[in-house]
Amino acid sequence: MTLSIMIVDDDVVSRSMLQDIIETCETLELAGMAEGGLEGQHMILDLRPDVVLIDLLMPDQDGIETVANLKQSGYSGKFIMISQVVNKEMVGAAYQKGIEFFIHKPINRVEVEHVLNKVNEQWKYERYVQEIKQSMARLNLVEVQAPAQTRTVRDSARSILMDLGIIGESGSKDIVALMEYAIEQKQASELPPLKESYEAVAQKYKLTPKEVEKECKAMEQRIRRTVLTALTNLASIGLTDYSNHKFEHYAPLYFDFQDVRMKMRAMEEEQASDNKSKVNIKKFLQVFYMETLEKINS
């Protein structure tokens, strides 16, 4: 999936530099460019890009006003503000209107690429979660009704842990406990905040606030190690058999595929890179929860 981007900036040099950065990245595509806020507003509502790179100060209509008008018109894409201004009040006003990130002028390629990568990761995650929600809604699996359950949360979660090869990891018990807590809260498709979930699970067998805090940190570490093990297991399967059904199903579902490929490459080169491997714990647990719900209701 590519991320479509619109550039709105009255400075021709900035537009040219941003265009070059976008066009040299395989995961991005340029939807269009506008020289001012009014022109950009019309083009964005017409083209509906995923992300808008917009200058803060423009002669006809500034970036903040343009963003506000677009949101009022129903545009739901993401905004990245380009600005030479460091005025805290203006920056605050921009964030209040829905700006995701700031890029500072003069344009720096490294900064732009870093910000776009962050937005791309966020966009892919939100897109994927939305697709799963729609799929679950079509299958009438969104609402969790205890009387209709034919499988327990523990059984459903353990079957996924077994497929991922992490049933014996210390963090697997924590993952099951988090799933049970989420379903106790009757969450339809979104996990409760992780901090809240960690604390709720820890409070079941820790008494003092200090003990709970310590256990939350230990739980987070156990889960991270367990998720890293799942990544290693899937990468190993992929190296042996790229068409393996577990690899095809779980690798892109639970992890950013570029992270899976990096792990596979490190294993091929026999590099000890566990400390360097990246995993998105929030995404992993969110997807795990959705799959647990689906198994409970199937």
C-alpha cells in the first residue's frame, strides 16, 4: 500500500524538494501540488490524499485556516505542517486544529523522511485496524456477549500463542491475562489503554502501589521478549518456507513486514540482532485481541 501525499506551499523551492523526496520513496506517491491555501483546499477535497504537507504561512490563506476549513468539509486525512515560524502560540494553534507533525524550514531531507515514515506507520496501522473492524462487523463479531461464548478466552488465546510458538514463554501468561481483562471490560474491538491494563492485571496479585508499579514494568518486559520471540519464530518459518500458511497469515498481521524482512536478513547473515529488532507491542496486542474475539465467537 502506498501513501498518497499532497503538497501545499507557495515556495517553489520547497515544493520541488518535497516532490523529489516523495518521488524517490517506493511507499509514497505524489497526489498533487498547490501554490496556495485556496487552491490546495479545492484540490484536496477533489483528490482526497492520505496526507497533506502544508505550509503555515501563505499569502492567500494560511495553513491553519486551510486545515480548519478542510476538517469542516469532512476531509479526514493527516496533516503535516511546514513552517519557518517557531512561535509557540501558532504551533499550539496548529496542533489544536489537527496537525500531526511539524517539519521545519529550510527543508531537511532526513527530517522529512523521518516524519513521513512515522506518519506512514501510523496510517498503515489505523488502516489495518479499520479493515479488521469492518470485517468483524460484517461477521457480527463486534459485540462480545458472554452467554454466546463457546470457547473460553484462555483457550482462544492459547491457540494463537501455540501457532506463534510462544506458548511456553513467560510473557504468554501476561498476554492471556490482558485478553481476559479486556473482555471483562466488554470492549467491542479496541483494547483498553495498555497502562490501565497492566495495572489492572498486576493489582490482582500485588498489594501496594509500589509492587504494582514494579510488576507493570516487569510485565511489559516479559511481553516484549515474548513478542520478539514470535517475530524470530515467524522469520525462521519464512526462511524455511515462504509460502507456509502460518508465515503468510501471522507475519504481516502482527508485524510490519519490513521488520520481518530485516529479521530474516539478520538470521541469514547469522547476526545476533535481537536487541536491534523492532516490534510494535500495541499493534501486536490489538491484533491478538481481535483474533481472540473472532475465535471466541466462531
